[in-house]
Amino acid sequence: MPEKPLRDDQEAARLLRDVQAGAPGAWDALVDRYERLVLAVPRQMGLSGADMEEVFQATWLALFEQIQLIRQPGALGSWIITTAQRQCWRVQRRAQRRREQAGLEGAESLSAG
């Protein structure tokens, strides 16, 4: 797999610095640059619809909360992927708990009848 051109790494570093400094429009530019990457993770993990949107929003919220801690711009893409994966797992676990709870409630109603 070919490496990103240096220009892309320099652009990512500049963008990260701009966001950390609170430059106008920098956050929107960051989202524009990485939104497809964020959405690719839940899509690849089999999520769709509202679950994908939830992962998308939660990933950006986590980045917003942690942006000042990121020191290596080259690691931003990996950070985003890892965070989106963790958000997917959280959504999947919650859905599994709901299914299990619904199954328990259904079993209780059958045994009560």
C-alpha cells in the first residue's frame, strides 16, 4: 500500500494545529477531510442507519473532547479509526443487551400465562 504523500501529512498537521488553536472553519475542514473514514468503520462492521449516525456523532464528540491531547498529526487517522471501532462495539453491545432483555421479558410473559 503506498504511503500518503508528505504534502498530505503536512496538511493534516496544519489542520490539527488550526483546530487546536480554535481557528475559524478548522473544525469543519477536519470533519470534511475525515468524515468518509469515520463512516467507513461502522459500514465495514455491518451497522446501518441510526447506528451509523450514532457512531459518527460519538466519534466526533470524542475527538472534540480529546483534540488538545493529540500530538502526532500522523496518528489522527488511526485515532479516528480506533475510536469509531470502539463506538461501534458500544452500539453493538447495547443492541445485544436490548435483544437479551426483550427475550427475557418474552419468556416471562409466556411462563406467566
